[in-house]
Amino acid sequence: MITVKHCTAEDIPDIYRLMKGLAEFEKMSDALTIDEKGLERLMTEEKAFEALLAYEDGKAVGLALYYFYMLSTFSGRRVLYLEDIFVDEEYRKKGTGRLLMQELINEARARGCIKMEWKCLKWNENAVRFYEKLGAEISPDWLTFTLKEDKF
Amino acid sequence: MITVKHCTAEDIPDIYRLMKGLAEFEKMSDALTIDEKGLERLMTEEKAFEALLAYEDGKAVGLALYYFYMLSTFSGRRVLYLEDIFVDEEYRKKGTGRLLMQELINEARARGCIKMEWKCLKWNENAVRFYEKLGAEISPDWLTFTLKEDKF
């Protein structure tokens, strides 16, 4: 039995533990410079993100962390941006990721979003297939540019 | 003489006119469903974006529209997201785009951003070259997925 709930500040330890799992999975542990306190401040004071946790047998095994930003002045409608999604390795392939995505879709619909958006590592072929099965697409028309702070 | 200024609500008519120019240029005029009033509400009440205008001879000829969103819980630092950038066709190749980008970089630095991000149409080769000259890059590692509302 898998359940999904919306997080409050008391869930920060579970959120942080799953973020660490994601960082390891992405081979990006060095990039995880924030600590639990910083994460809590972002969530409560800055209201910079919201989060879902998926539970199996009372244990938090999946995380989705997201926020809303504006799509474009063209429509004036918001986008649900999914920053992090992760399911503990030993709890995968049981539909937990699917449940998290479905709840995110419900959120996006409830808030009147025009779309959802996220990034995925190219080598994560399981994730690419999972997203494509949901109907998600990689735009053939648009390129995503970044300018890192060392170029400022 | 080109100057750049930070916008207030009184600049909405100029912002909207340049947005219309951008929508035409991108062959996306049908997507421009917001009106001036909606745009003003987004800017003032929701504080959903900030904007720069570039002036030549007292006329607003360039626009950059942007906002800050969180990069990632990993660093807890923000990204300057550039939603729209546009320079009137007859005023191009005079450094206006460069000036707007430089002011955006100043903003990103002042706000402690870890990077800037934006999207660019693939066929807009002039823009792609311009961005690459600034040191911007298209990530070789990450894919950008979208899930549109008709798939919710």
C-alpha cells in the first residue's frame, strides 16, 4: 500500500534524506551544499517550494519537490516545475513514481497550470521511457540555454 | 545612445507592445492571449516578473522580461530565468541586446544567482550565435521535458 502526502516543515528530515539519495544516484553529491536548516528556511520562510512524499509501510520512500513559476507573459498562466523526483532504489517498480506524478498532475490542474516542466539526465533511460509513457515530450523547437555564474 | 531601465507598472504599454513584436517574430501571435490589464496584474499584484526596457532616442525598442526561481534544493540558490527578450527589428545590431543581457547578468550577480537560464527557438540562428558568444551553453547532459495540459 503506497500513499502520497503533501509535506510540511516536519517532513524536512525525510525530504533531505531522499534528496541525498537523489544526489548520489545522479552522481552529484558534491553539488548538495544545502543543509537541513537551509532547506527548512527555503520551504517555510521563502515558500520557495512544495513537496510530496510517498510512503510504503509507514516509511517515506519517494519524493517530489516542485514549485510554480510563470510560463510566459503570452498566456499569463503558470507552469508546475518539478525540480526533484526520486524513489528509493529498493522500492522502485511498484508504481510509486507514477503515483507521485499523478498527484503532481492533479496539483497542476487544480492551480490552472498550462503545463508541467522538468529536466532529466540523458543517461537515465528508465526515467526517459517513464516520462514518455506519461505523454511528456522533449520539444523539437526549443533549446534550453544556461549561463553559469563563472561567466557573469 | 542606448539606455536600459528597470520597469514599473507605468511601462506596461511599452512592455506589451514589444511582447506583441516578439510574438509576431516567433510566429506565435495566437499564443498571446493575455491583455495589458492581465499583464499589469501579474507584475504588480502577483510580482510574477520584472522587466527591463532599452531606449534609443527616447523610444522603448528592447525588452527583457525575467524572474527568479529556485535552481535546486541541492544548492538552495536561485536562477535568473529570462522569459522574453526582444529588440525591435529596425533597431537591431546596435548592441541593444548585449546591453540588456549585461544588465541581466548584473541582476543575477547582485541577487546571488547560481546561473541564468532561458529558451531559444532552434531556427533563430542569430540568437543562438549571440548567446554562445556570451558563454551560454546548451547542456549536453540534461533533457527538458514538458507535459502539456491536454495530457493532465
